Amino acid sequence: MNRRFFILLSITGFIFILAFAPVICARADEKLVIVIDPGHGGDNLGALYEEYTEKEMNLVVARAMQEELLKYEQVEVYLTREGDTNISIKDRAAFAAEKNADFLFCLHFNTSEERNYFGAEVWVPATGEYYAKGYSFAQIEMQELTGIGLYSRGIKTRLNNLGMDYYGILRYCTAKKIPSALIEHCHLDHEKDQGFYQEGEEQLREFGRLDARAVAKYLGLRSTILGVDYSDHPVQQTDIPSETVAPDRTEPELCRIEAAEIREDTGEITVHIEAEDPDSYILYYGYSIDGGRTWSPLEEWPRPDQWDHSSREHEFSITVPFDQELQLMARVYNGFDLYTESDRLDLPPVPDPQRLKEEAKKDYVEIHYEEEVISSSEDTAEDSFLQIAIIIGLLLLLMFLLTLVMAKMIISLIKGNKRR
């Protein structure tokens, strides 16, 4: 009986393989469909800075990304716009749905209102598997971006007033059941980022090749042309959230400073700062020496291990003006650009060493002059005493001579009287 059952099972399995082999082969031959969305277009210019226009930059990066991805096997790659045309966000998502896209990647460059932010960031959908897939890809993308030296602003979600994805391309793609991610490569208006895009079109194309490499690693693609095989590339899986992943809407909990060292010879102050945000991480810091009226440019907060884990403490040095009252403050920002300020630290003026040196020299000259005056007065007194002594001596000598003459005359008169 067992033998008959085994034979029957084998025949059934063989028939199953024959019946479904074409389907299995067909699925194996199916290509992954990738849609690239160059942000903006037409009269929608996007970010503007000097001679740079975002819509043009996005298209250059997108074309390079498409060209690079087509070097991999088993992929189809489409652009939502091939030229300078303005397409609605909704139509871009609909285009991806028509192509049965496995993933849509939206490309952008950034600016900030006060031109004080810098770095790269990736925005992902806030719900379900679309958050998980977007976040898993974004981690690889962020590794590529920070690998060329860009500062990470993080992988984030953003919600509108209705609690839905703020960015329309993410919202509409999720509605069409298409995973998506929005990449902000860098800030056009900050000097820390300008070196990554201002060297010409080839540098922008390098962004496209970087994005393509991140996609290939995430999707496990292979390329005989490029000689790479990412089929076994490790992709960190993200848990599917049960609720909408909302951004951090609270400021950092801690920002405290102290003056660790003051060098009076140089005016250099070492500032020790503590900062913490348990809901996200510390992104930037800045300082003020006039009680918050003006602030320094923002600087990177140290991250010892990875972009979303920040140190609790940091030390930095500033050089302050001499002879000026100091009201030291610090400000720290979290990953969602919310900041907290420290208490004000009042410090006495650091005296100008050059001024002190000049004053010391002046005091020395005055003291030396007084000594010379005193010495000169003593010499004059000695000379006057000598002159008086000489005059007195001459007077005494004159009186002595006069006395001799008078005595001689008296003697002569006495002799003349006797003769008479």
C-alpha cells in the first residue's frame, strides 16, 4: 500500500510540474519594473539657487540612473517625464501603475528657507509594507550618499493635516500599491553641499549612478556589463508597522553648556555641551555669544556609529572678541529640525593681551620718566649748592682782601700822625 501511495504521489507531482512549469518559467523570466520620477518640470521649476534650477538637475540625474540600471539583467526602467514637461503628481503615480512598477524612485534637490540646513535625506511612506520597503531601500541609499561625504539628515516620514503622507508622490503611489521613496540628494544653497554638484553635468550623472547602485543592491540585481552581482547583498529588513509612523514633533529634551577652558592669550574658549533627544537624534548644533541675538552657522553633531544614533556630549572651540562681555548660549536641532536652546552663560570679557602689553609698556615709560626727572632734580640741586659755595667763597676772599687794604690804610694814617 505504501508503494502504491508513493507511486501515485510521484505521478501527481510529475503532472503538477508539467502543468505549472510554463507559469514558473514565465515568472522567472518576468522583469522587475522600475519607474524613476524626475521631480518638477515645465513651469514647476523646483528649487532655485544662482544659475541652478532643480527641474533640470533632476532630469540629468534621472537619465543617468536609467542608463545605469539598464546595464543590469531582468529590469525595465521608465521615466515619468522624458523632457521639460509639467506632469501632475497624480499622473506620475498613475503612469507607474500602468507600467506595473515594482518600485518608484522620486529624485529631488533641496533648499532651506534660511539657507542654514545641509545634507541628504530620504522620505518614505508612513504606513504598512510601503514604509517597511521604503525604509529598507533608504538605508542602502543613505549609505551610498554618506559614502561620498554627504551628511545624513535621516530617513523620515512627514504627514499632512489629515494624517496622510505629506508628499503627494508617496501618497498616490501607496494608493496604487506601489512602493516608493523620495530622495533629496543635497542642499543647493549651502556651502557644505555645493562641492557635490557644482563641478558640471558629469557630477550630477554620478548621483544617478549612485542611485542606480543603491537600487541594484536593494533589488538584488546582477550586471554582466558592470561585472557586479548583488543577488546576495544583505538588505536590512524593516518591520511592518501596525500604525502610521508619525514624525517626531517634540524638541530635544536636553541642551546644557559650560565653559570647559578659557585661553586668555588667544581668546579661545572650549565649550562642553550635552544634548539628547530620545525620540529621534541630534542633527545640528550652533552657538551665540551675544545672548541669542545672532547665531553661528549650524555644524554637524557627532555620530559615533550610525546616522540615527548621536552622542550625548560634544566639545567644540570658539574664538571670541577681546574686551567684550560674553553671553554664551547653544542650540541643538533634532532630525526633524526642531531645536532647544541652553541657558545663558555669562562670562567676563577676555582681556586683549596686546592692549595689556601696550599699557604695561606705557606704565614703564612713565615710571622711567619720573625717575629721570627725580635724578635730574638731584643733579640740579647739587650744581646749585656748588655754585653758592663758590660765590660765598669768593665773597669771603673779597672781604678778606678788603680787610687787608683797610688795615694797611689805617696803619699808614697812624704813622703819619706820629711824625707830626
